[in-house]
Amino acid sequence: MEKEEKLNNLLIEIDRKKEKIDKAQPLPKIVLDKLTEYLNIEWTYNSNAIEGNTITRQETMLILKEGLTISGKSMKEHLEVTNHKNAIDYLKELLTKVEPITQNDVKNIHGLILEGINNKYAGKYRDVEVYISGSTHKPPRPQHLDVLMLEFSRWLVEKQENNDVHPVIFAADTHFKLVDVHPFIDENGRTARLLMNLILMKYGYPIAVFECESEKRQRYYSSLDLAHKGDLLNFKVMVAEYVNVTADKYLESIPKK
């Protein structure tokens, strides 16, 4: 009950902040551009670092803003940075569509993440079994993926049409369901985090940037492990907390009258 109450209070707080942010729109272009750039760098840096990329926050900024190559870092790590930013740009394209988000969009997001890194599997469902290091979760066999992803796609469309759940909960559920099926040979986590934030942006909510520091990364994986066992509450609270943090960034950016 305590966790449920915490989640409900967080959702109320987020909605209050969203109302203030919405009232302040449109933000001056220079303010919005700075905030967007900051969030894109934070999102890209943290999402990559969670997966083991060693490029720092500062180096991520130099690659994205200046197009620099960082000495001593691999081509793969550079591509993970630029590909993630390309995927963010693609999400913003998707937001202009009236059609619901489907599994085809998920494949396209994944395709952008793996472009030039593993073209064979970029945007394609895996044809082999996979195991998740450090997790007790056993992803489904490849022969079941088409059916499972069709079910996931139908669920996505239905949720978007019905609007029967809070967008933050919908975003958390979407992230979890995708990593639970684990449809891709690699980059399921990065894809799920992008998809989660696409849902949040679609409904006008601030994004959730999971932090990569070891303790916070461990909390992320532990809450997902609990979710695989049927308890999604910790994960939903975590997503809501990060949305709340980003909401504060927006509020701080609103010019004082």
C-alpha cells in the first residue's frame, strides 16, 4: 500500500507540474532549444552508459554538438552516441503522425540504434535464443516472437485508442513489456527506453532519463527483475520519479515574469 500511495502521489505531483508547464507554453525558442539539447545529451549519455559505453557526458556533448571523434574510444561507441541521437530525432518525426505507434515503429527505432554496428540484425527480430546477464528472466524462444510482438503491437494501439491509463503508467508498462519479450538480439534496453519516452512525449509529458551511476543502474535492473516476477510497482515508481525530475527541469527553465 505504501508504494501504491507513493506512486499515486507522484502522479498527482507530475500532473500539477505538467499543468504549470503547459500554461507557460510556448517557451522562448532559445530556452526550449537549450533544454532540449541538455535533455538529449543526458538521455543519450545515460542510456548508453547503462549498457556499458565508456564515452563520458562531456564527450557525448562534443560528439553531438561539434561532430568530434574522441581519441581512444571505439567506432562502435561513437556510433552508439550518434545512432541514439538519430533515434531521438526519429521519435520527434513520429510525434507528427496521427496514427498510433506500432511494432513497425519499434523496429525502425531499433534499426537506427544498430545501424552500422550490426546491420544484419538492425530492426529485425532475433532468430536465436538469448540470455540476460545477471537476470533470472528467460526471454521467449525466437519462434514465438512474431505472435508475441503482434500481441504487443495490438496492446499498444488499444492503449493509445482507449486512453484508459495514466500516460506515465502506460510508458512504464510499454518499457517493461518490450524488455520482457526481448525481441531483438541486442539493444532491447535502449529501444525500450526510447519507446517509453516516445509514449511520454506523445501525451505531452516530460521524459524519464534513467541514470547510469552504479547504484541507480542496479536499482533499474532490480526493479525490472521484480517486474519479470510479476511486481511492476517498483519499476512504475522509478519511472514516475524520473519523469518528476525532468518536470522540475522544465519548471526551472520557465522565464520568471
